[in-house]
Amino acid sequence: MKIALVAITRGGKKLARQLADRLDGATLLTQAKGQKVAELIAASWQSYDGLICIMAAGIAVRAIAPLLQDKLVDPCVVVMDEKGRHAISLLSGHMGGGNDLARKVAILTGGAPVITTASDTLQLVALDLWAEGQGLLAPGREKLTEAASLLVNFGSLRLYSDETVTSLPTGLTLVGEVEQADIIVSTSTRFEGGVTIFRPRNLVVGIGCNRGTPAGEMEEALTELLTDLQLSKASIRNLASIDKKNDEPGLLQFAADNGWQIEFFPSEQINTLNNVAISFAALKAVGAIGVAEPAALLSAQSNHLLSRKRKWKNVTMAIVRAPFLLSAQDPEQ
């Protein structure tokens, strides 16, 4: 995280220098002659992930008010007194990292973090951060806000999951029936409607194609396959294919258009797999027992085939579910 520190008083500037020395990626901003603090903050607003303002909260609020756009793009802001007794998470506390930054600097100064977000105050899970830590694609903001409001107002949410659950954070309770759930974790489209759905990113699409196959033809094939299987495109983690296709323009464009990585495997590795339907056409063309199905199995490191190889005129595809576990904490914590 790129952090900027801004201070006004002599004591505040002393504390800012101390924190700048102890925080990785921190920069101490200094006012030019005649420059107002609001002008300094405005000039730096787009350049940092977080701002630590060592000044009165009112001064900080007036300085940042004209700059505010959206919590997903604004930097987080932490306000401190010059003695370091309080670190107030003022802006972008969750996704922006303001709450964590306030806790971090409070430890450094021996002060107290001041966190006002409801989930933190009530010691409940922050749904957006939990989803990010789990590798879940969160629903749209409106649905996420609705779920967070339910959690804060009632103290818990009932969760149904198609994925294995090892543990859940405070505020989430596992239920066995979809009808009982407030939120759902699933790759399936059969639940779509008014429910709040979090998508695990654990589907690997294996793909083989003839030379010169356009990206649009691959998109059409995938749409048909996902529709038939009632699977969400949002749950696709990556594509997989044979290394001889690593320069195929249509395949590369198909991946780029959707923001997916492609994992390529050599025929020697593909040919080590057992219990895979042998494609004599693939053996003749690329020297491998297959492409779509074995590549997907290798990439996912799983034998959970949701769709064996399906063939269109110029494209073959298979889908494998990669292992996915839901837990209480972000895996990095």
C-alpha cells in the first residue's frame, strides 16, 4: 500500500516523520510555500492508496470533501492527533484498508484505533473483505449492501454453499437448504433471481481448437455449454490447453476478452493421464491423447469433471471443478 502522510503542526510533523520511517511504502508530503493543506491533499489524492492526516478531523473532512467519488476508488483516510493517541478510520475502512491502517498506526504510536464501521463495532464479518479473502466474486453493490444490512441488523446471515465449508466467520451460519438461506455460494445459475449469490472462482475450462478458429466461435460454444450445465461464467477461474496452441490468435483473444489466464501443458504431461477418453484426431494433430479434457484436469488438479469433452465444428471444451474451501479467515491472515 502506498501511503502519504500529511501534518500541519510542529508536533504533527514530528510524528509524521516517525511514522514515515516505520511504514513500508510511506511518503511524507510537505507543503510548498503558500500552499494550503487542502491543495496538497488534492494534488496527491490520485497517487496514493491511503492518507494519514495528522490534524483535526474537521480540517481533514473539509479538505477531502470535494475529492470524494466512490469508496471503491477513493484512497482510505486515517486521521490522527499529533500525540498519536487516536487513529480514526475516516474513509474507505473496509475495501480501501482504512480500518487496518488505523490499527497498524495505533500500534506504532501506542494509541487506540477508532473504527466506526458497524460490522467491526459488532465484531461481525465484513462480507466484502471475507469474499475477497476467499476468492469469491461478490454480488453487485446493491445486493452486497442489502446482505450487509441484514447482518448488522439481525446479527447473523444464513449461508448455503455448494462448496465445502471448513469454518465460517462470526455472523455466518451454514444451512442445508437453499430455501433457508440469506446468501448463497454457488457456481450454479439455477438460483438466480432475487437471492444474493457469491461466486467461487473454481471452474477450469479446457479448450482445443482448429487453427484459425475465431474467438467468437469459442464464445458461442462456451455459452451453449454453460447454459446446458447451468453454470455461471463468473465462476470460471482460467482456461487450459496444450502448449502447441500458445500462439493461437483466436484462443488468446478469447481469453483476453474475458480477462482469463490460459495454462498450457505439453503433450508429454497430458499423455501421463489415465482414464481419459483418447482422441485419435488429437494424437494425429498434436501428439496428445486429448486436449480439452486432460488440460482441464491438469490445471484444476482435480478429477471432478462437470463436462467431459464436447465437440463443435472447430472447438472442443471440457469443464473441471477445482478444489475450493470456505473458511472463517482470509487465507493470508
